[in-house]
Amino acid sequence: MPDLILRQDKDHIARLVLNSPTNYNALSVEMIEALTAQLDSIARDDGVRVVVLAASGKAFCAGHDLRQMQAARDGGDGGGAAFADLFNSCARMMQMIPALPQPVIAEVQGIATAAGCQLVASCDMAVAAEGARFGVNGVNIGLFCSTPMVALTRAIPPKAAFEMLVTGEFIDAARAHQLGLVNRVVAPEVLTEAAMQMAAAIAAKLPQAIRLGKRAFHDQLRLGLAEAYATAGTTMCQNILLPDTAEGMAAFLEKRRPSWS
């Protein structure tokens, strides 16, 4: 059985590739476990500065594995325990992405549906190919996408999210860009190049500043205005006292490249 996640490391960038194209990279129990393990490893890897989350085949991710879910109904409780475990483990994995010290960029082709759309929404940034489509279409089979809703409503305006959730209709890459679900839309043939260029631009920055900044970014989103400024101010003080930041400021004033450790 091939590895469900392929990892490629280059120039401080870890590129994780969902590798189950025959079922459109569905988030099976095994896929969630594999991706969770990789994210856990990367969280403890100081050599990784940016993560790109990509996928093999025609689709980015078609959401949960419906065949596996239907098979779980054969359990004595009708699948109740299995479904609870599945949604809880998926929720933990999704929450690992914003909590990861490194920025995460989704590289999206084909479709990103249901929990696959949730995966895109959970990433810090996203680059999509022209022709990519996004949907939380569980309602079409009688299952409202309640867990994907959590990430989606934090990525795009609530009314737009609700429309997607209750109609089950897909949006194209241009609309996803307009709503803020993706940062850039590019031609399919340059998708990987565009995602890696974005990652390289981030990887070139001071890693400690990016890590402090990402944590503060997500922390302040949950706070009121005064608390957000207090949190951001504490982070700014921590950041400016770093020796490498002092060197960066001196280099700027002296019109030279910084010599970071």
C-alpha cells in the first residue's frame, strides 16, 4: 500500500502531498491518522519554516470517505461510536493546522468538498488552480456539513458560508478568491510553482518572527479590541528583543543584508 502522505523537504519548506487519488484523497480514518502524524512531527521540527499541503491526482480532497462511513453502520450501535471518533479525530487534526508554528499553504486543484473544503479553510493561506471548485455539499445527501462549517465561517463571510452550507452548491476559484477562501488563483500548470514561490518568500524571513507572529495572529482573532492590542503588544516586545531582530533593524538602517544566526 503506498504512503498516504508523501513528504518532500526542500529549502526549509515541507511539502505534504495527500496521496490517495483513487478515492479523491478522501479523509479516511487512515488518512487523518497519517496527516496528524506528519503535522505533529513538523510542529517539533525547527528546520521547517513553511508547510505546503498539496494532493495527487485530479482532486485536492473529496471530504470524508463515505464508503468507510457507511461500513461503520454495521456496528452494534449503528456506527455511533465510530462516527464520534472520526469527527473528533478530524477536528483535532484541523485544529493542529492553525496551532502549528509554521504557516501552512493549501495548494488546491480539482475539487475541495465538505471536509476537504474544511481543510482548505483551516490553512493559513491557499493557492488554487483555475478550474478548482469548493463546496460544503453534504446537505445534498442529507448530512449538513456542521464540522466543516466551523472552519469555513472563520474564513469567509457568514452569509456566504451559510448559502454554501444550505444549498450544497459549489463555488469556483474566482468566487473563492473574492470571498477570501483562497489568496491567489493561477493557471493549473503553474500551481505548484506558485505555491512554492509563496512558501519561499515566507521561508526567507526570520523564522522566530514568523512563529511569534502566527501565534499572535490566531490568538488576537478571538479577542476583543483592547485584549487584542495587549496580546499583540506583548508579542511585539518579545519579537523586538530578539538578537536577530536587532540585527535586522541595524542592517536596514545601514543598507545591507542582515546576518541572521
